[in-house]
Amino acid sequence: MAQLDIGEIGTYISETPASPKAANRAVSAIANRVNLLAAFPHSGTLIELPESPDAEYRRVSAQHYVIIYHVKDDAVYIDRVVHESSSYFDAPLD
């Protein structure tokens, strides 16, 4: 789902007056932040999602985007990447 999110973000920005350069900057910022999570997986803020109250989801920001992820067995799983203006609590994780 997160890969689809990132692809849609890049497509959306590149098709707006902002330009393909803005899309590249946004996608690069997201990728850089995700790469940092490999080294610092617990650096994000814990969040509680209504549909998964017992799960430990975290969030970090990259430009105007929120990366929602969880850590399991020392691996980082990116669940969603959504714009900060969206209600990420309404975005399904699967």
C-alpha cells in the first residue's frame, strides 16, 4: 500500500503546476526519511489507530507527508504515506 501511496504522490505532484521537480523532491524526501528508519526504527512518534488499538504504529514526517509504519522483529514496515492535510486515521492500512 505504501509503494502505491508514494507512486500516487509523485504522479499527483508532477501533474500539478508545481512541476515534476517538486514531485522528485517530495518522493526523495520520503525515501530519505524511510532510509533513516532502517537505522533508527523507533524514532517515530507512537500513534494509536482506532482499528488497531493494541498495535504499536509510529509516524514520522517528510516534507508535507506522514509516513505511518510499524516495527516487527527488527524490520520496519511502511504501512501508509499520506499528505499531512489528510486524516490519516481514516486511511486504511491494508
